Amino acid sequence: MFGIVRPCTHRLGERFKTEWMAHLCGLCLALRGDHGQFARIVTNYDGLLVSVLTEAQSGPAPGSRRTAGPCPLRGMRTAAVADGQGARLAAAVSLVLASAKVRDHVADRDGLLARAPIAAAARRVARGWDRAGARTGASLGFDTAVLVDAVDRQGGIESLAGPGTPVLVVTEPTETATAAAFAHTAILAGRPGNAAALAEAGRYFGRLAHLLDAVEDRAADAEAGAWNPLTATGTTLTEARRLCDDALHGIRLALREVEFADAGLAHRLLVHELRTSVDRAFGTGGCGHTAVNSAGQGGFGAAPQGYGGPGAGGAPYGSGGPYAPYPPAGPGMPPPMGPGGPGWGGGGGGLPPRKPRRGLLAGCAVAVGLFCTCQLCCTDYEGPWSREKRDAWCDDCDCGDCGGCDCGGCDGCECCCCPCDGC
């Protein structure tokens, strides 16, 4: 899976994690239902935004969810997934853009595609995806020709670009394609008045997608001698960051003009998660689950920035403050939380008792099952022997500390569509 919006499930919270997975699985199953099993390979994180925007404007409707069967990527569990026009439009857009990416790799003779037989097979697959995406798009009233035209123009623009060419000239085809896809969600949702604002948001999103891809690939492209828009046009990272920040602001302003039925997940992804994606690409983001403070404490135990740790002068959690650490246990004083403390194991409330460890053979059998069903890579799981909760190997956690509300934290958000405004 690929895309610039890769939210951490810890940061999304339970509500938005469930909704996000419903749209992701809905896109995957729409690809399979309309275009066959092999088409599921183009499932991507950015494509599901089309499905999210459609539902955000129309609101949950009868029949917008269906129960999908067990899947290895969900830990062999069933789930309610998005089912409707938004998911099908997302599938059509994903197919056409994936086709363009394949043709681009063929033209660059990347890897195995430098071999003529493999390149010919890849071109045949790309043509099939173009036709399939066009059929699905036509059934939804969306002409995918605008996407194909944008992709076809990209090569010519890149060939003419050089030092001094504004990098936004290079990103224009991507902006045009994403603007068309975003705007059509307003038609599907029955809110045509939203089309202009969503087209604007789509243009800025396409700009971000192109720029962030260039930033992340800059070093690898230089090593391989491949074309990169930043290097070719002489655009500095400082200028690229400025353009990305402007695009983030533009998306936020455009979303203010959109009439949503439920803006929650769309706002979370297109405002907060996009900002995190920019920070990640430029190396300015960090993960609240693995951060280490000056006292060497990490994970959830680390004190938030600005509050200091134990002993920090003037900090509310410092020594002598109103929230000083627990004093040592003494006569008549209960021990602090922890092994032997209240709620651990048997007595009192608090933490639940630990599950007993599995034996060697039982743990090995569970480990084999987890590996064969992809749960080790793709979903949170229970340790085969320890039975403690573990994060998926592929979980790229880069989340910050939660703001304390259901949305996952919108403190200081200026967007009028923020579902937790004032929380």
C-alpha cells in the first residue's frame, strides 16, 4: 500500500480507526468486486480519501456498510466495510493512477521493467487498468479522461523543466487530477455546491502528494541518477517546505467552505494527518509512543513537552509541586501502583490480571498461525508466549500525544469543521 496519508492507529482513536479501516477495506473489496483479485494490488491509503469525502458529505446511509468476511490483514476477523459509490469511485481513480505509475516505471526502465518481456506485460496490465477504471468511472458519471490527460502531459512537462522552472509547473497535472476526483465526490453525495471548494482542496492535496514524494525520493533519485522535480528545477528544501505549508493552509481554508454531514474523519485525515505527513517527510515529526525525555523515560511515561519531568524546576510534576511523585511506602501507607500494588493481579480495581504465559509448544503453534495469517505484519496481536499486546511489525507509529478528546486531539485547531472544537 502506498500514499502520503498514513495515520497511526494510536493517534486516530477507536472511532476513527474503525471508520478508516472500513473505507480502506471497502476500497480493496470494490477493486476486487469490479475488477478481479489482481486489481486489489493498487489499494492505497490516499485513494480511500475519495470514499471518505463522499460519505462525509452524504452522511451514513442505509446500505453504506456491509459485513466482509475474514481477512489476514484484519487478523482473520470480519468487519463492517464501506460499500457504495464512494468506494467504487475511489477504486476507479486508484486504477487509473496506478496505471500511470506503472507506465512511468516502464519509461524509466526501473528494475525488472528494463527487460523487454516484463515491460511489455506491465504495459498490457496498465492498459487493462485504464479501460477498467474508465468503465467504472463512466457508470458513476466521472470521466477518467481528465486523469489520463493529466498523466500524459506529465512526461512532456518534465522533459521541458530545468533550473529556474517553477516547481508548481511540474506539479500541475497531479493537482488537476486530484481536483477532479475530489470535486466529483460532491456530485455523488448530492451536494454539487461543494464541488468548487473540494476541487480547490484537491489541487492543494495533489500539490502536497507530488512535493512530498519528491522530498522523500530526493536522495535515492540522486544516487540512481533518476529525475526528481526538486533537483531538476533547483528548488530547495526550504522552498519546498514553504509550498507544503501553504498547501496545508489552503486545504484547511477550502474545507471551511464545504458543507459536511459528518466532517470528523475527513477533517482528521486532511488537516491533522496531512500536517503529520509533511513533518515526517521533512524529518520534523516524532512519535509520542517512543519519545524519550531528558530523564531517559520513554513511551507513554514521558512527560509532555513544557511540563518537565520529576525534579524539573517550576514544573507541575517536579519535586515540591502539587503533583509530586508518590512518596516511598511506609507504615500504614499502601504501595504505589505496580507489581504488588493495588489492582495488580488479585486485589482491588485498576489493571486487569496478567494472562498466564503459554508453554513452548503452544507458543510455537500460535506463532506459526500468526505468521501464516500475516497478523505479525499487519495487525496488533497477542504475543505467542507472553500473551501481552504487541504492535504490528509494519505499524509505522509516528503519533504525538492525544489531545484528550474522541477526535484524537485537535487542540488549537482553527478549522470551523473540527468535530472537537472547544473540547
